[in-house]
Amino acid sequence: MKSFFFPMTQLSVNVNKIATLRNSRGGSIPSVIQISEIILGAGAYGITIHPREDERHITKQDVFEIREFLKSYNENLSKKGIPKKEFNIEGEPSERFLDLVLAARPDQATLVPVKPGEITSDHGFDLKDKTVFQTLKSLVKRFHAVGIRVSLFMETNFEQYALVKELEADRIELYTGPFAYAYERSFEEGLASYKDYETAAQEAHKLGLAVNAGHDLDTNNLQLFAKLPHLAEVSIGHRLVSQSLIVGMETTIKDYLRVLSQGNEA
């Protein structure tokens, strides 16, 4: 069984909302690249994007501009002996997404189920669906062939994690929407929900799967969720960007990193 050790949960920032704001006016302001540089400079581990087919936020052009930016950024870090920053691309299991990821070559591809007309991702995969399973099996194999790590967007129904392992995916990303909504209602409800995620993370770890998480996490609910065992990475966009509008991006990144670091003190 693989063993994973992460000295601190890594923060990958989803910059979709920056692109949404830019696209609402047209042109190039705010610059996704400029904001990404601020994010990484403040200490974040990586950049996440979810380029949807309708390009309502991240466009195909953005994908390759971010790739080139990160390549240059990491070359400069390498000269200083600093570990590289990662590129994570999320998307639906489709030929469109497969072609895009194989062309962009991110460090990680996060496969997410998508339903027509959804505003945002709101559920994990049902791997008991044989068509879904076979589609994912093909994509995982193709991504691994070129050295791309694969994560699958899943819920806390850990009985399906053996199927994740059978697909040979490297990680799961826990859909944390239910936890975030429970935490907003009360700390007690949030804690009850957290227990489900705790069990799920432990079961994933037993199978040799690393654990990512994302959706509506913020510096309030992360005070609890950052303590999740075996939590390798969180991918956060909407709430982080919303907070940055109030206090500034650099301060926001540092606030998130501070809260995440508390998860390793337990």
C-alpha cells in the first residue's frame, strides 16, 4: 500500500471567478495571470481551473496562457532551489476535456461529473454506473500514460472508493458542499457532517488513495475541516476570491494558509 505524508495541507486556488469577472466586461481586466502570480507569491501551492465547454469563465486560451506562465514561474523557482507550483485542471470525462488536458499537460487532472445547466459542481461520481466507470477507466489510463496525476470528485460514500482504486486513480477530491452548508447552520451540524468526511478520508487512505477536498471551504469552516486526517490538498475558488474583495488577495491567501496549518497541530 502506498503511504502519503503531507507536512501541511496544500492550497490550490481556483481562478475561475477572476475569469468570470473579466468576461463580464470583455477585454483582459482583471488579468488571470496577474492574479495567479499574486496568489503564488503569497504562498499558495498551485493554480486550479475548470474550463467548461461554454467558456463562461476560463477559456481555452487561458488554459495555455496559464500553462506558459507556470512554466516560466517554476523555472525561476528552480534556480532558487524552491519547489515548483502545481497546475490542476478540473473537468468532465469527455473527449473535449481529454484532448485539452493532453495538450496542456497539467500536474493533476481532476475529473468531475457535470450535468447540463449546472451553475457549479454539486455531486460526486457514481462509479456503480458501468458507463461512467468505463469512461473514467479510459481517461485515467490516457492521463497516466503522459505522467498526469488523476483525482476523482467523490462524496463520502466510501463503499465506492474500492472502485476508485480499481480505476487506478491516484486521489479522490471530497465534495465538501454538504459540510459547508451544515457548518453554516450550526457548528454542531458541521461537526456531525465532518465525522462523515473523517471516516471517508480514513477509508480512502487505507486503500492507498490520497485525499483532496473542495467546494465552499473558507477560513471559518476550515478551522474544523483542516483537521481532516490525510488531507493533502484543498482547491478553493469562490469563497476565497469573495473574501479577497474585502481584505485583499495576499492577505486572504495568508489567512487560508494560517488556518490550514492548524490542521497539522492535532
